[in-house]
Amino acid sequence: MHNARVFKNSPIYQRIINERNPLLLPEEHIIGDSAYPLMMNLMTPFRDTGHLSVAQSRYNTKLSSIRSDIDLGKQIIAAACVLHNFIQNNMDEYDINDAIEEIPNEEILSTDTENSGCPQMIAIQKREQIMRVLSHNN
């Protein structure tokens, strides 16, 4: 079975597309390779047909390096476990709503185009925005 099909049948996919109880906020995403579909919360590389712009190539390189950085992945998982345990051990002492700082969605994603209601268009806009940020940082 192809990776994309396994993903589409997974609980993770069901939670990503669940608007009432989403796995991730609009400004959050996971990273996948080109076998997976581009979605609002799943960023994939630009398809390389031999005509990628410099910015698109830079985005693909950065995405690939993030996906293959095992040490970073281990650190992220360890940090998530520590935070999870801290929250579980101190739930009574803190109001989680006080700890969450909202990030304006417009910093991550501009949705003012006429097709912004289409999930695929939103995902494309988000990837383009990330690509522009990466281009400005280099």
C-alpha cells in the first residue's frame, strides 16, 4: 500500500481534517515528502519538474533537511515529553488558557484571495508564505 493511502486511512489524517476537533491549529503543520498530499497542516515540497524558482528550491532543501535531521527530531520529541509530563504533574496549579499566547494567523497565512475557502488553495498559500519567509531569511 502506498504511503499516501496509509496516511489517508490513518487517525492522524482524520484528526487533521476534523474541523471540530483538529489535531493542529492553522499555523501549525507537519512535514512530509512528495508522496503525501499538500494540506493546510501537511507541508510537502514543490514538485520538481525542472523549472523550480530559486525560492522554491530553497524551500525544498530546507524541508528536506528538517525531515532528515534525526537529532533535531529526538530533541523535539524529548521536549514534548518533558512539557507533557510537566503539564500533567502541575495541571491543578496552572490555567492552561493563561499559558497559551495567541499568534495572529495573518502572520502565517494570508487568506484574502477569492479562493481562500478551498482547503487546497489555503495549503498552497501557506506553503508560498513559508517559502517567502525562507527567502527573506537567506
